[in-house]
Amino acid sequence: MSTLTPVKTKQPLIVRTISELRSELSIRRQEKPGLETGFVPTMGYLHDGHGSLIQRSAAENGLTVLSIFVNPLQFGPNEDLDRYPRDEERDLKLARQEGADIVFIPSVQEMYPKRALTRVLVSEVTESLCGASRPGHFDGVGTVVSKLFHLVEPTRAYFGLKDAQQVAVVQQMVDDLNFNVQIVPCPTLREADGLALSSRNVYLSPEQRSEALVLYRTLQQAAQWAADSEMTAGGLEAKVREAISRSPLASIDYAELRRYPSLEAVDPQLRLEEALKQSPLLLAFAVRFGGTRLIDNAIFPIKGA
Ligand code: AMP
């Protein structure tokens, strides 16, 4: 009788350099012509939200590449780059469980070996919401996602709708620059009590953690308010701001209703019923609890991704 326990999950290959990544991909593609590649770009400190993206990629593609890279280009000078949480060992465990085949973990030096003079800038969709409150953030995102797409050459790339603006920005970039990749938006995973999973939740004190539930509660209430046929875009925004402001620890960075995915402003006088005839709407907010900035959103009409 064998003493070996059956291996249910295979160990992903860890690669840290661009040349290793390229040669590994090339070997696998030569071995299996027509191999489809799913790609999940992340900044690590993985949770089940990331896990759901990896899992979906593994289900839909013959090969899944996960990247873990805390991209300095997308952090502002006073943001949390230096204290962004990291735990490679735990990340690799989750990557294996969810079915990643290759995990690309480059250093900053590997990704930016010399002062880069090129940026990928997307206009308009980057000018509101997180783009307005984090100047330069989406320039960093557009640039690193372009680089990663060139390196991985994925068939499909998986992005969470928790960062709905990021999905819109990346889709716009892919359309404008003819990247040969399908962007797959994935639904937001939440804790049992509704808090959206985020690597940054680890910063929250117990008191802030319980106050942060105001975000999910407000999204649920907003869905009810939006069902009122007399409700206007401006009326909904006002009610949302008021609801969040009632939480003593919450400080609103933004709370806005915008068209999705264009992110154009909505006439505040317009009834939601009318507005929704023209496009879906994104209700998005960024709220600070102490030094921690959390984002959350809902897209109306609410539909499963
Ligand atoms: P990050 O590591 O925060 O850059 O996130 C990497 C990817 O995971 C992005 O596409 C995020 O939108 C996605 N993501 C983050 N949190 C969640 C979540 N709670 N549910 C689903 N996807 C998520």
C-alpha cells in the first residue's frame, strides 16, 4: 500500500525574471499549440477575492498566470507603498489551492531596470473618482498592465469589479491600443457580514472594521432607494452621502453616481429610471477610516458578472 497521499493540487512554478517567464511561456505554448492563457494581475497579500479570479481563470484556460507585483508607479507620494502588506508564503499557498500554474513575482528592479520615460495614459475615464483623488494612479496602472500584457500575452485577463473604474480604464486601453486580450470583469467577493475583501482591510482596527460595514449597508439601502420611481441621480447621491456620514469614523473621499463604463457624470435632476434607459450606472465610493481608504461600489441594474 502506498504511503503517499494523493496530490490534489499541483505546485505552481515561481518565476522572478522576465526572461524566465518568457521562455517558460514559450515552451508551454510550443508543447500545446492553441493553449489559452488566463492572467490575473495582483499586488499580492491574496484573499478569496483574488482566489475567485484565479479559480475562474483556471476553469476557463489551459494555463493560468498569476502576477504579484506592488507597482510603485500607481502609488502617490503620501500613499501606503512602503507599508503595503506582503506575505509571499501565504500567497503561494492560495495560488496553488486555486489552480495557478505560473506565479510571476518580479522585483521593482526587474520591472523598471532604468528610469522609464514611457507611460500609458488613458484620458476621461481616469479623470473622476479614484483618478481625481489619486492623481497619477491610473497612469501607473495603465503602464504596468500594458507591460504585463506584453510579457504574458494572455488570451483572457481577469479583473475584479471591486475596482470598477480600473476595469473601465483597462478595457478602454485594450480597445484603443488593440491588445489581443479579452478582459473578464469578475464580481466582488465579500466577508460574511458584507465588507468587500481587500488587502487593506488588515490595516483596520476592530472598531474601524465594524464601522466599515456602513459601506455595504449603504449599497444595499441604495438599491432600495433606486427602486423608487421618483428618485433622481442627485437625490440618491445625497442620501448615500448622508448615510455614510452618520458613521462617526467615516470620512468620505468621494461618493458618486456615474455612467458605466464611460464614467460620464449624470444630470442630478434626471430620474434614475430615465438615466438607466441610456446606460448602466455606477454608484462608487471611497471612504477613509482613520488612515485606511476603502472603496466599494454597485452597478445598476445589478447583474451577476
Ligand atoms: P489588487 O491586488 O488589490 O491590485 O487586486 C488584484 C485584482 O483582484 C484586481 O483585479 C481587483 O479588482 C481584484 N479584487 C480585489 N478585491 C476583490 C474582491 N473583494 N473581489 C473580487 N476581486 C477583487
